[in-house]
Amino acid sequence: MPLQITIDPSGPEAPYEQLRAQIAEQARDGDLPTGHKLPTVRGLAGELGLAANTVAKAYRALEADGVIETRGRNGTFIAAAGEAADREAAEAAQTYARRARRLGLDRAAALDAVETALRAAYE
């Protein structure tokens, strides 16, 4: 299954972010199943006409997000992203809830702050 990536050099987002977002979306949608081997950094950079550092930056962000995993010389693979993402989101939510309580926010104010942040992030 080939990777389906389109980079718009004149787009509003940096090329590494476009690459990161498209791989993450394809992994989330199941188009890139768990265990799918990704091209090497240099290989993908050559295919897309990007600098190797651009692809490496996207891969580092994806690995930090738990979407991909690097297995040394064996390569880079799609990880079980749903589990990692769910776990990280739960940890972030717990951290936020404790902080909101320390700040003295009631439940409604804490939820309102989250809704406002989510609206901004998804626009």
C-alpha cells in the first residue's frame, strides 16, 4: 500500500506539518494499518521533493505523538496510534483538571475553557 501524500508548497502550513498531518490522518483512518512500514526519511524526501530534515522533523513529531515507531535498522512503522493517543489525551485531561481545580475554577468554567481551546484548535 503506497503512501498517499500531497505537499502544497504554497499552503498555509509548513511542509513538515502537512506531511505529519496526512500520515497521522491515514493511520487514524486505517488507510495505513498498524505495522505498515514507512519509507526511509531519505526515500520519502526524494519522492516528495523535500529536504531530508523536513521529513525527519515530521517523523519525530509523529513518533512523539505515538503514531509511528522506529525499530532501529528495521525501519519505521505505523504504531497502534489509537491506544497511545487515547492514553496521552487522558493524561493531559487529568493534568488540566488538577490545574483548573488549583486555580479555583468551577466545573463549568473549566469546561468552557476547554471548549474555547478546542474551537480554536479545530478552526
